[in-house]
Amino acid sequence: ATPTALLVGTGRGSQLGILIAGPQVLERTRAVDTIVLDKTGTLTSGAMAVVAVHVVAPGVTERGMLELAAAVESGSEHPLASAVVAHAQELAGAALLAADLPGAALPAAALVDFASTPGQGVTATIDGHTVVVGRLDWLATEWSIEVPGDARSLAAAHETAGATVVGVAAGGVLLGLLAVGDTLKPSTPAAIRRFRELGLTPVLLTGDNSGAAAHVAAEVGIAGDAVHAGQTPEGKLEVIRSLQAAGHVVAMVGDGVNDAAALAAADLGIALGTGTDAAIAASDITVVSGDLLVVVDAIRLARSTLGTIK
Ligand code: ADP
Ligand code: MG
């Protein structure tokens, strides 16, 4: 993959909002037989919303936990982060209104040592405590945080219903869980049908949990054996490589920092312009609007342009 810089092919590409890195890209598009799709922000809108909050530590308030989580997430550009920040602001706003005070801003917490681990979560030091927000497995293995069995079953119940669950921990203790919901982009089911019509096999590749992945796969008609959930950025790269090793020519569509390595390794990397700069830089094609039906157009355009050149 080369950096997306210039627009080639035909004027049609730019009209449709499709940026192509160079003429060599068109050549590779013809042979593609498999289209690997990221979930969050690619199949789904990424306009996530907090659907449930569970406090599990004694003496912790829902609002206090959300403010900590939101303070850390304010440093992240993940779709889930905006959901947490927005929910905390709503709660703070409601509390301020109830107290009849002006303004609804959160108290500005001093955020020190912010760090983001793509596909896992975020951390920062707040008032001297390490606060971690992310996957429960990551909290347990990387941060040695004890996740009680009932917190895990609570999480599993939300995940089966299609939600993404993250844990919030401070000072080495799990404070609680946030369940975050997402919805399909309106055009996703139609786009998946059209990929199939073009002879491409859709594969779902996500860092999210298997419950949320299965939920989305069922909604769009992707087969269970074509779903790879819980994948780290390296895991995503490995899935691309193993498909290639099995003889497939692979296109990958993604939007996140966590997709960059997979996008670069794919025979055809397609970034959504609504995504992060890292994904765009790693890709051969950028679809400015982020609409998957335009990804369909991009593949058809590349194939037909090639036909015209040859
Ligand atoms: P996808 O592959 O579907 O785009 P990601 O790889 O971006 O998903 O994220 C995988 C998982 O990592 C998320 O479902 C979440 O549990 C966790 N995660 C990623 N970023 C964050 C964040 N900023 N805050 C909390 N958790 C996060
Ligand atoms: Mg994504």
C-alpha cells in the first residue's frame, strides 16, 4: 500500500469522492475475491451511545465513575470514547440543572500520562490514580485488575444483545462497566449484497467481542465462519495474511488506527474518509464519505477503468 496522495483513473473517481493512490491500484482491484470489513465505524455508524451503566465497587457513584471514564476518553478518537464523554456531560448537565446552576461543563480534570492501546482501551493518571477504561480481558491481563464473575456475566449478557462492554478501573480496582450500543449504517445491508453480486466474499473482522460481532453479522447476512472477533491490530493483520496464504486476493475496508496494519497488508486497502489519518495513510483507496455503497462503486470503477485502459 502507498500513501493516498493523488487522484487517478478517471474524473469519475473524484466526482464520487474516491481517492486512489496510483494507477497500480486499479490493476490489483481486478483480482480481488474477498472483502474484509471492520465493524465499528465501517459497518456501523460509529455514532455510539451508552446504553447501560453498572457500578460494581462500593461507595462509587455512577456519575463519579462516568466523570473519570470521560476524562480519560476525552483523549481518545475512538467512536466509543465520544459516547462516554457525551453521556457524562448529559449526567453532569442534568445534575447542574437540578441544582439550578448555569453551565453544563465537566470539571476539567488534570489528565496526565494519557495512553491509548488500539483495540484495547485507554489509560491516564487522574489525581494520582491510574484510571483504565477498556476491554475486561485487557484490564485483567495487562493491568492485573480483578474482574469478579458477576461482572463478567453482566458483560456477557449485554454483549449477547449486541453491545460493546468496557470496564472502568481506578487504582487497580474495577469500579464498574459501561455498555455501549451502535447501529448499522443504513446502506450496509445493501452494500454487502452488492459485494456478493460482484463475486466478493464478505468477511467480518473486529476488535470487538464475539457477541457484538455475531449480532452485526446476522443483521447483514455474513456467515458465522467468516466472522473474526476480539482481534488486536496484529490479529487483524494475521487474518489478512492467512486469507492470502489460502490463495485469496483480499480487499480490506477500515477506519481505525487498529486497522492500519491490516489495510497496508491487504492487496487493496480501502479507508473511509470518516476515519483516522492512520487508516487513510495505510490505504490504496479512500472513500471520502465513508459510505459502503461508494466502496462498491470504487471497486466497480477500478475494474471498468482497467478494462478501458487495456
Ligand atoms: P473495531 O475493530 O470493531 O473497529 P476496535 O478494534 O477499535 O473495534 O476496538 C476493539 C475493542 O477495544 C472495543 O470494542 C473496546 O472494547 C476496546 N477499545 C478500543 N478503544 C477504546 C477506548 N478508547 N476506550 C475503551 N475501550 C476501547
Ligand atoms: Mg473501526
